[in-house]
Amino acid sequence: MDAAFNHITKMGAWDFVVRVAAGDAVLAGTGKVLDMLDALMAEATACWTAIDIAASVGISKVQVETDSLLLRNGVLIDEMDQAPAGVIFQDIRRVIRDHFLSFECLHVPRLCNSSAHEIAALGMS
């Protein structure tokens, strides 16, 4: 998953791709969000949307990959709960707790997340 953010218009775009263990894509989504406060809020919205959809279709084991260390920290620990995206982080942790047997949130270099980054950037247009 990834997101894009325009600090002038305060608009964000998100995308995600769900893959099975073999790497085949089985589900994807993209969208726009208005009134984002910052890039981290756009990233958190992308993550929340992806895991909410995964939970709704019955996926029980999830591995999220993000190029944002701040997002990873916000998802895994409560230190970011006072940030503008804090409520989203709290809801992400609730969905994880209530719906998944296993959950990992991995930081990957932007180079490894380039396809998701390009899709999110397209979503801004």
C-alpha cells in the first residue's frame, strides 16, 4: 500500500494490492481523500483501507509493506496516537486485534514499493 499527498490542495490518494503468498495479486483498490492534514494521514488512510478490506473479505494473515517508518511505528505502537492521524492508528490496531490471526508491518525501501507509489501518484491526477 502507498499514498500520495498534495500539501497545497490537502488532497490525498491511496492504493493497495493484496497478494497471496506466491505473489499473485488477488485484490486491489485506489481512491482519493479530501481534507488530509499531512502525508502521514494519507499513508494511515491507505493502510486502514487496505486492512479493513482484507478483514471484510476474510483474510486472516496479513503482511503490510510500507515505505514510511512513521506509518509502521504508528501501526505497531501507540507513540503516534497524538499525531493528526492518531485516531486512524488506533482504529488500525483495533481491526488488527479483532480480525487477524497474524499481522506484520514491514518497512521496505521506496524502490521496492515503486509500483504502489506510482499508482498512488496516478490517483492524484
